Amino acid sequence: MKVCTTIAEIQHELANFDKERIALVPTMGCLHEGHMSLIEKGKRLADIVVVSIYINPLQFGVNEDLDTYPRPFADDVKACQDAGVNFIFHPKNLYPEHGIQVGLQVHDLSQRLCGANRKGHFDGVVTVVNILFNIIRPHLAIFGEKDFQQLSIIQRMASDLHMQVEVVGANIIRENDGLAKSSRNRYLSNDERQQAKEIHVALRLIQNNANQDSNINNLLALGQAYLKQHNIAAEYLTICDEISLEPITNMQANTLARIFIAAKIGTTRLIDNLPLTNNNEEQPCV
Ligand code: AMP
């Protein structure tokens, strides 16, 4: 495995592979089993796996954790090495010295869920992912369903802009008690960690009570009541169409519905989601 820190270096390396399929796994580092599952998927679907580790300033809001975001780079290198990654791309900066003048913008898909309270976040995400695609020119790129809205937006970007890359989703990897693995989980105190697991339990409660005749408002009220019992105030708890990400008001036979939540536990903002309908791959883990 080679660590490349400049664009010239990674492009020079990748120029050696004109027949091989290249998979890109974009990350911000602080790698955990969630990231590792993306890497494993990349290894199954491609010949060469490139992991980018770049904390993208453009996707952080002013009061967010850009400065304190964990950066255990040596551990990340070891994890990638052990996982059989071919290249880590770890640039210092991906933007022009005096700031970027031209970026990408997401329309309606970024207005709801996480986008509603994180203005500009998804514009920052698609801009950096586009830059990474242009540098690496991967055949496929793998993103986790943990950030389902991000995955949807990037799939839409690739399709709207006719990009020559296949954007592949990967299941959410969870702790034993159901909490979705996240680099930000390490911010949680022991008590907060206990509270955090209830986020997933609330989603399961909604999922287990859903059927064709379910009233969406009743399902959401059930989830909200459970969260309240555990002193969790959700930033949002909503059931949306998986494709449009629009909230749905009633269950229809062919709607792919998904429950989405964001909640702060202490000062740590966590997100999760679960398919509402049972024709999905993700199996109960609690
Ligand atoms: P991040 O480093 O947080 O930007 O995440 C990099 C990629 O890993 C994104 O595509 C995430 O959706 C994905 N990811 C993060 N956590 C998980 C998880 N628990 N399960 C699956 N994918 C994940």
C-alpha cells in the first residue's frame, strides 16, 4: 500500500492501471468498521481500492467540529494496510489557495433532513466528491447508507451530470446494541453512549409497528414518545420516500419508505436511518 499526499503522486501511480477497475472510498478518516465494510465492498467489486482521507472544510458549518474532528492518521494507515487497500490519498488541501470560485450546488434534495439545518453542507460534499472523482477517475465509488441523504445526492449528481462512475451504496454497520458506527461516537461520555443506543431502538420500534395500514403520524408519535422517555429531542424524525426524500403521509404498496433521524446526544449530533418496509437487506441486530 502506498500513501500519496499530492494529486500528481496519486495520478502518477494510477496511470499504471489502464485495464484494472478502480474503486474509490472517500472518507474523512478516523476509520472504523463502517469504513472497513466499504473497503471490503470495493475489493470485491474492483481490482484497485483507493481510500481518500480528507477532512473537507467546505462541508462544515461555522459552529461545527472541523477543528476538533479526530485525526488518528497512523491508525488509519494501519487499518487500510491490514484491509488490503492499494492507495491512500491524503492531500493537505484540495482547493485553490485563495478559495474555490466554482463549485456544485444541490437543489431540493439538500433542503430537507440534514440539509435543512446544515446550510451549504451538501454543496460542500458534492463539490469535494466531484474534485475527488476528477482526480482519481474511479470506475466506482462506495458510500455508506449511514449517510443516506449524502448517498442519494451523490447518485443523483453522477446521473444528472452524466459522470462515468458507478455510485454504490453499502449497508450500515452497527455496534452490538444497534448504534450506527460513527467517527463521532468517540465524543460520547459513558452515559451519553448509553442514551445514544435508544436512537436505534426508537427506529426499530417504528419499523416493528409498521404495516400496510399504518398511519404515518401515529408511527412517528410512537417514536417521539419513546425518545422523550429517554430524554432525547430529535432534530428531525421523519418517514420519507427513499428516492425523492420527501416526507410521506401514508403507506402505499410500492413506496420504498425509510425512517430518518438526527438527534443531539449532549453536544454530539448523531444520525441514523432504517427502511420502514421490510423488503430490505438490513437485518435486526438487537
Ligand atoms: P465519513 O468518514 O464519516 O465521511 O464517512 C465516509 C464514508 O463511510 C461515508 O460514505 C459514510 O456513509 C460511510 N460510513 C460511515 N459510517 C458508516 C457505518 N456505520 N456503516 C456504513 N458506512 C458508514
